[in-house]
Amino acid sequence: MPKPKQQSKQDLRTANLLISLLLRFTEIFSIHLDMPNECVRFTFMLRGELAGDEFSRFQKVLADSFAAYGGLTGKNIVIKAELAHFSHLSKITLVTTTKDLSLAEIQLFCGLVCNVFPKTVLRDMENLGQMQSEEIMQQEEIINYLLNQGTKMKKVNLLAFRDAGKVFVYNK
């Protein structure tokens, strides 16, 4: 009988990073970390069907905010927004590269989604109500540490998502 593949420490760190991100940012629905292509996709779900002009306004705010952030930090961050509709939901996916991903950038785009769509963004209310400010700070420290460790495994292709208050991570 073949042995199951052992998880490396780097694989576990990467999975823990995705779990911490989903626990800290309750508005993120899923994260797809695709290291072979050096990109990461953050998905947000919104109630209702988002109109094209609302999405265009969000794209402008996103571009302006990251241009200002880039001006302050000297980083040139490319972030692409995609929109998809399902029966009574809209899905916004933000795609960026993994090479320079930081907690500040994640906080910025999560904040933008929540500020532009405050009444329609779906959040995991179970985790939102349970997290105290001290726990939020601890999660952010963990995220910072894991992001600074970097993801050296070029073959890692993980999908993390939440369902009914639980976080699931799959190796794609």
C-alpha cells in the first residue's frame, strides 16, 4: 500500500497562513494560492446582483487606493478585480501576485471591499462576533510572521474557503 505524502513544514506554514487570513478577515470567502503561477485570488461574496457602474466605481477606488499606497511604499502593486453573478449573489475576485504580498495590502483591499459595499458584503458572523481586539492582533502577528517566511515551495497550489463557520484547505 502506498504511503500518504508527508506534508513539509513549508506546506503547513502556507496552509496556516490561509487559515489565519480567513479567521482574521471574515469578509474573505475563499483564497486560492497558486504558487506555480505566482498569483493569489481573494474572493468576496455580495448579496444581490452588483450593477456594472457599481463595479466600475469599485475598480476606480481600488486603482486609486493602490496607486496612493504604491506612492507611499515605492511598491508597484498590480491588482485585478473580476466580477461574476450567481442567482442572488455577486462574486468579486481580486487577483494579485504572491511575490510582495503583505498584511498591509490585504488589509487595504479588504477594507475597500467593506467600505464600498458595507451593506451587501457577506461575512462569517460566527467568527466576527467571537474575535476580540487582542485575538485580531494575534492573528495579524501570525499572518505577518508567515508572510515574512515566504512561500518557497513553487509547487504549492492551495484553495482555502469557509463554510458554516469552518475553514477548509485543499491541495489542488
